[in-house]
Amino acid sequence: MRLVIDPTRCHGHGTCAQLLDEYIRLDKWHYPIVGKQKVSAGHADLLMRASQLCPELAISIVDD
Ligand code: SF4
């Protein structure tokens, strides 16, 4: 499981990085930078929460 952010939707609110600081860091304009690492099963709830709280609905969860 990993997270994907749609850059055409993201407005750089930064909420996601607060919730998922192990997976997301912000650039100097407060836009998220996401690596390709998988999210551990123990963080699945947190990932779901970040996805739901994103005001632009820019976060998708990909199962691969
Ligand atoms: S919470 Fe959503 S809109 Fe805000 S930085 Fe994260 S992905 Fe972008």
C-alpha cells in the first residue's frame, strides 16, 4: 500500500504532512513530496485519515 498525491488537485495546505510525517515532507512552498516507499500496515488507518482530511481530495491510496 502506498499513497499518491494528485499535483493538479493539491493546494499545499500541508495537513497530510502533519499526519504522515514519516512518509511526506513539504517543499519550501508547502507542497508535499512523497517517496515511493510503501506504507506499513500499522499506518493504514492514518493513511486513510489523511486521505479523508485532505481538503482537495488529492490523496489516493494505491494497493500494489
Ligand atoms: S492535505 Fe491535500 S491539499 Fe494539502 S498538501 Fe496534502 S495533499 Fe495537498
